[in-house]
Amino acid sequence: MTAPLAGYTILDLTHVLAGPYCTMTFADLGAEVIKVEQPGLGDDTRAFPPFKDGKSAYFATINHGKKSIALDLKDADDRVIFERLVARADVLVENYRPGVMERLGYGWEALHAAYPRLVYGAVSGFGHTGPDAKRPAYDMVVQARGGVMSITGEAGRDPVRVGASIGDIVAGMFLAQGILAALLDRDRLGKGRKVDVAMLDSQLALLEHAVAITSVSGQPPAPSGARHPSITPFETFHASDGLFVIAAGNDRLFEKLCIALSLPLSDDPRFATNPARCENARLLKRLIEAVTLGDTRAHWIAKLTAAGIPTGPIQNVAEVLKDPQIKARNMVVDVLDKNGRAAYFAAGNPIKMTDNPDPPTRAPAPDLDANRGEILRWLDEG
Amino acid sequence: MTAPLAGYTILDLTHVLAGPYCTMTFADLGAEVIKVEQPGLGDDTRAFPPFKDGKSAYFATINHGKKSIALDLKDADDRVIFERLVARADVLVENYRPGVMERLGYGWEALHAAYPRLVYGAVSGFGHTGPDAKRPAYDMVVQARGGVMSITGEAGRDPVRVGASIGDIVAGMFLAQGILAALLDRDRLGKGRKVDVAMLDSQLALLEHAVAITSVSGQPPAPSGARHPSITPFETFHASDGLFVIAAGNDRLFEKLCIALSLPLSDDPRFATNPARCENARLLKRLIEAVTLGDTRAHWIAKLTAAGIPTGPIQNVAEVLKDPQIKARNMVVDVLDKNGRAAYFAAGNPIKMTDNPDPPTRAPAPDLDANRGEILRWLDEG
């Protein structure tokens, strides 16, 4: 059993979320990830709550299995070490503001000239080109400017943020994909590439349906609360003890749903087709809830599942972490502390792959500069 | 200039969104993508609104640049063609319910025995293992069950769906990453792998901060509307003409914000640190809005941007598509019709890469079976 990225070395100059998320996925696929951190404080998220035993759980759950060396890239001795690392690495990843690496003498052009096989991955708020390239951004700024907030929330109320940091994470995922594509090509042809991913661009890339609607109608879609904007029924419904989801995405599923709920609606012209159901969505919701309010969520989820209708609970994060399917997929892993004890849990690797080790634990996130000696020895042996 | 995936052939048996999104990103990186569709109707989304000139804009914006051949995988003659295609392909991607490919005789084990170099990528609602493997799922079901809905929306109100279909798209992105990692390894060692991505797993993988909080406190986080749950100020604010975003993610940025707004708060113990600001978030919001209500969004965004503070508008999708930074990054592309005229627009490729062509147009999405003759000739030449 060998991980697919075994033997690849990632030099990781990133901090906070988008970049570290990208390199975490590389570690889960078997790459060696060496975090190069600023002496003193290191990655900002080492100071982010929540803490356990004085250490940031936030940092631990995104940086497990990486190594750390603290280098001052303005210091002559540290620059020598850094350049030896670059010479040995397959990939350099950074998420500084555009221009920072150039000022250090380590911009893409300089590195590419000196290390032509190196793949250079950068993630930033707005990308390395365009009028706003040098502006700072955080997740919330690109969620707002990139359009996803405008379609998330209840109609007639203020837009809301997506609870997960998709502004960062999705950009980190596109960066990971671009780097792997560049490595495939580098391994064949010997020449590295620069990959430049913007958080703002990545938000637009998520809006497929909303872009198609705007393209055809000229009208941007509004938020639609807990329902899909153009499929009905595809939303939350009240049972006697709370909300659950029914997603009957086509006529066949709607017919099955009517049978399961003993509602004679599938031949009714007001509900016979998806366009008609969208037109009469509020009435349909009331007719369905007149039935579903009569029993519990668990009852309806079991009954509809048996009938082959996509349905499910709305789970909070504690419930998700105990979900039997999530457990069976090894999607909750224990992050160990230095004594080998489980200290935190974290999301597992969603990329399940034959012959890739998928252990139920993860090595600890490194203390700042924890692997300096080991890394220097590795350089000397190289 | 050569695209990084030039020369790779992807056999694409997917339909609707998660799978087609994955293979769209491969096409944008230069792979040849051959859609194998069911005769008669083809990909379900060919019938999805909105339409233009009788064609689905939804289908067009996700399947541009692919080729199409219609094959009945239960028909003996079509199976011969299909197997010749598999023999020539680098990757097969499918998003059927687990078990469907096995019943056709084309499950991973059978294909791996016959075509050991083939990489096999599958995306499904719950994955190919675990108690719920065979249940049907749609985006909404995994958004609900996977936890993201529980942290999206306003406190005290019902949870809402993320307006973008991240249940599908994020799974398609993890699948793309897994396939590329498997290809890297295949190119070195000659052996393909199976990649098995679940939409449910992928939702959990997005919840980094919420998982860390739950891990340490045992308490799952609640939705926090338009603000970040543990950074303040990092939310929407009212100007005289509507809402905009300020994301002052650390003390230094908060100090700059106070200067820019002429608010003497950065030494006030109620606001001097992020934990204190979180504690007094509602009061701080009122103090900031007492200033920001006095002028327009455009005024404040310009002023705060000049001061180096992350800020921005909340744009609807039509506004995003006209955003100068988005335009400068070639993030809105024209999808052509068969006559070479721009018919729709779509999101561009967010993975910007040196030497990867990034044209402002995309070839049309194929009509069903449009490339049959060309594909059969390619097989004969091979």
C-alpha cells in the first residue's frame, strides 16, 4: 500500500486557511509537507480559538501530519536553508499578498529560472492579476462580493454568510487541483508551472445554476431560503418534532412521494410537472405538511427512504460527527498529541482511494520549528 | 503553450452535476472528455431549465468542450464500442448509484483486471461503503445531513440552504483532485486506482472551524447570520444605501478601522482584543453603524480599501458577472453555439496557470451523440 503522492515534497509557506487546507489534502494523499513559518509566532492560527491544553484546535485540525521549520526569509543564513529546501521540493505553495514573494527575491520568475522543475502554487484574495490584485481579502469579503451571499438566506430578509468558510476552502481545493495537474505535466516534460488561484474567482465558479439563469434571463436569482430555486419539492418540511428534508428531483420521485404520503396529487395538473409544482410550491408545501406534521422526522425519513425517495435529517455538527455512515467511512479521525493520545477529532480524508492508507488517527500538528533538526539532516543527506 | 492535461482521455459516464462538474474542470485543463450518454435522452440536465433556443443553458454551461457518444451499455454492439473506449482511456468517471456499474459488468474489480492502467473515479451520495451506500441523495439531502445547513442562516430562525449547490460541486472537486493524484502515481508505477468520493463526506470536510469548536467544547455551533462566529468585526454593516462587508480579522486591522471611521475604540477594554470584541459584538456593530449610516457603501468601501482594511460590496450574480476584477481575470467566458456565435456565458476556469490556454470563449456543449463518427474513427486509428 503506497499513497499516491508518496515521494513528493511540498514546501508550504502558507498560513491561516486556504493554503493550509490545500496542503492538508496533500498530506492526506501521502506527500511530505514542510511548513516554513515565521520565527516567533508562526502561522497566525496557532493563536486562534478554540484551545485545548493551551494549543489551538483550529491549527491542529488543519495542520496535522505536517512538519515545521521556522525561517526568517530576510536573514542570510535562513535564506541559504530556504534555497536548499526549494531545490529539493517538487512544489512551493504560498498565500501571501501578491508582490511579497517578489520583494523577498522569491517570485515565480526568479524561482522558475533557478529551479525549472518546481511547481509554484499561489492562492490570494483576488489573484495575481487585475486591478484589485493587491487588495486584502478574507472569506467574508469574497463570499459577499462573489455572489454566494446574494442567493443564500430567506427571501425578503438580509443575506447571510455560508456557515462554512467556503471562500477560503474552495480556493484551496482549486489550488490543489491545479498543482496536481501541473505536477502531472512536469513529470512528463520536466518544466514547472505557476498556478494562481483567487478566492473571488473560486466563488463565481460555484454558481453554475445562478450563472445559467442570469445568462438566459438577465435577472440575477434571489435567495430562496431552504428550497431549491427551480426544483419542487426540494426543501425542508415540518414533522411533529422538527424539520427534515425531502428532495424529489423528478416526476417519478414525486409520484413515489405521493404514494408514500397517501396524497393523490401526482395526476393533479397543478402538480403533475416540475414547472407546475414550482408555480404552486407554497400550496404543495402546505398539503405535504398537513401529512408530515402527523408523525416524527424519524418516522418519515424511514418511510420515505424505504420508498426510494431522497430524504434526510438536518443535523448539527455534533450529530454529523456521530452519524453511522460518516463513522463507517472513517470521516472522523483522532488527531494525536505528542504522547500518542487522541487530543482532538477532525474531518477525515474525503478522497477514498484504493491502496491509500486511511488510518483512524492523524499525527499531531507540529510545534513551531519542531522539525528543524530532522529537516536539516535530510538536506545534508540529499 | 500546452495544457497540462493534453493527451489524457477521460471517459465520462456522469450526469447532472457532481460528475459533469469534475470533468468540466479536466476539459478546462486540456483533457479530452468523451461523454457516454444513454441513447434517447442523454444527460438529465439536457431537459433542465433555463432554456435558450430550445437548449438547456444549465447543460451548456457545464458540458462545454466535451464530446458526446450515445451508447446502450446493455446492447452487445455498443458494449464492444464501450470496451474499446475504456481500453484507450486514462480515466473513467461515473456517478451512478453504487452497484449499477457492477451489474453492467463494468465495476472497478472487473475493469481493473482487464485494464490495469485505468483510473476509476466514482462520486455518489454516500460513497461505495457503509450502511447507507445505496441510498439516493441530492444536494439538499447532504447539505442538511452533512451539517452545513445547521450553521447557515439567522440565529433563532430555521436553517437555510447554501444557495450554490456545494453538495454536488465540492464532491466533484474532491473527485477531480483524487483522480489527478491517482494519475500521477499511475504514470510512475503503471497501476490505476479507484477513487470513491461521497457527497456526504465532502460536506463534513468543509466544516473545519465548526468541527474544531465541537471537538473542544462538545457543543455544536449555531448559525450566526451574516457574521463570522468567532472573529469581530467580520460581518455586514448598513451604509446609507444598503449593506456592505467589513472583515477586520485582527487587532491591527481593527485599529486601522477605528482610525478610518474616527471611532476612538481601539484602546477601549471592551473592544481592545478579539475575544472582547466578540463579547460586545452587538454594541460594536451599533457604534460602527452610527458612522457608516452617514454615507454610501461606495464611499466606505473606497475609504476602507485605501486604509488597507478588507471590505467589499454584497453583489448579486449579475453584478458579479460585470465586476472589473472578474472581467480582468477572464472569469466570464462565452459559450459558443454551433455557428460560432456567443450563446450563453459561463464561469471561466478559476485555475489560472502559466502556459495553459485560457480563451475567452468555450466550444459548445455537444448535442447527444454528436461526435459518434469522429470517436469511432479515432478508435479505428488507435
